[in-house]
Amino acid sequence: MVKEMVSRSLESEPEHICGPHCLGPLTFHKEAVGALVSLSQGARRADRTGVTFRHGLVFSSRPVRPQERVRLRVELCKLTWHGAMRVGFTNVLPIARALPSLAIPDLTDLPGHWAAPVPETCCLPGSKLEFWVSNGGTVYFRSANSRKNCRKHKLLKGVDLSRPLWAMIDVYGQTCSVLLLGSEKKEFLGNQKSCPAPQRRSSCSALQRHTLLNIDNHVNVRQICDDSHDSNLLPRPATKQTSDCESVEDCAVCMSQKACISLQCGHQCLCLQCATRVIQEFGNCPLCRQNIKS
């Protein structure tokens, strides 16, 4: 019963929307990057460092919708390698597993991952492209360099749309650096677009924190509320302190809301919206992988 109440509260909590045509902020996921990836420019630019063609995996900071076109620009290339970036989607939470060195075949051989290579001719420095999954589960990409050659190209089909999908990019081969330009979803009455990441919002309300305190003792909720009246409504719950206890300011899953949930392992790394799903579907702390269900 309590879990059903929390589920309803999560569904009703509004996302960051700055207007009727806003898709919400979109960056690369800060906690799920390849071993040689460096993020900059507000987690919108991904650079693959080192002298290898691999370890360049990055993911979107939030799930993307069918027909939402993810837009990229290639910043740097090294023509000493063959092949270029790979793009696709996954319905596996980006931080839910250790990242391999390659999207193809390391991830595409696993359930819930779909990716395909982009032609080298479309990945030269300064090239712009967009990719998306259709309502029928087919992945397309289109070069956005000019209107003359704007035909969409089919990359693959069979994507499972029954679960949330994160965009997946492998900064592979000749492609050394990409810039995320945002996303756009074409509608009949006007296009929807992503927006810049919002400023940090105040954390969960007292009622939401009170509800979450009853979820089988999987988590504790720390009061991090800017409003002094609200912060006095509930007693501060006991939190487990460990020598390696660590907190992060932004939620390690969605990267857009403040982390206000403290797990049994001591890590404060999830917002209210993401806490229930992580506990129910994965059961591990996103930072240390400790089991939080037992």
C-alpha cells in the first residue's frame, strides 16, 4: 500500500518543464562514461582521450522518447583509425553495469542494447547529425549539415519500446570528440525541444520524505530543505555513517535533481523520483554496488 502511494507520488511529481514545447534538459550522463572519456561544457561535450579507438561510451542523462531526435556535432577526428562513432539506445539503466570498451559487440550482444555504426563520411569535424527511434522501434539517423542531403537512413530495427530508453553513443575510431546539441521532437502543432539544465531545485517535500521513510527501511531520507519551516515538520532520521560514506549533490541517475535519499550503505546519491525504481528494479547502490534490498 505504501509503495503504491509512493508510485503515484512519483508519477504525479512534475518534471522540469519551462514551457509547453520543452522536453526537459539533456546532457551526457556524468556517472556512466567510458574509461577514457572526459566530459566538459556542462556534460555536453565528450572527448575520448588516450591513443586507442575504444573506451568512448557515453549515454544520455535521461531517457529519451520515441521520435525525439538526439542532435550531435563532431568536434575532433583522428583519421589514423578506421570506422567512426556508433549510435543507438539501451533500456538498461546506464549505471547498472560496468561499461565495456565497445558498444559493438560488447553491449549489442547483451539484451536491451541496440547500436549501429555511422558512416565515416558523416563524421568529419564540424559534421552535424541526428538519430532517433521511431514509434515502430526502428532507429534512423540523418545528416544535418545541409538541406540538400537530408534523407534519413535506417540503421536497425527491433528496439523494445516497452521500457524507458537512454541514448547511447560510442565515441569510436576516427571520432574523438562530440558535442551534444540537444534534442527535438516534431509534433503536428509545433516542435518540442530540450532545454539547458535547470538550476538545482529544492529537495523533496516533507510529505514525500515522510512517505518514503516507510519503504521497508531500504533508505533513509536526509532533510535538505531550504525552507526552515518545512525542515522542522519531520524529525531527522538516523543515517548510517561509514568511513567511506560519500554524498553527491546531483542524483546519480537523472543528474537533474538534488540527491536527497540516503541509502543503507551511507551514500546519499538519489532523488525521490529515482530511488524507488533503483531499489525495486536493481537493488544496488549506484556508487558502491552494495545490495540495498537485504
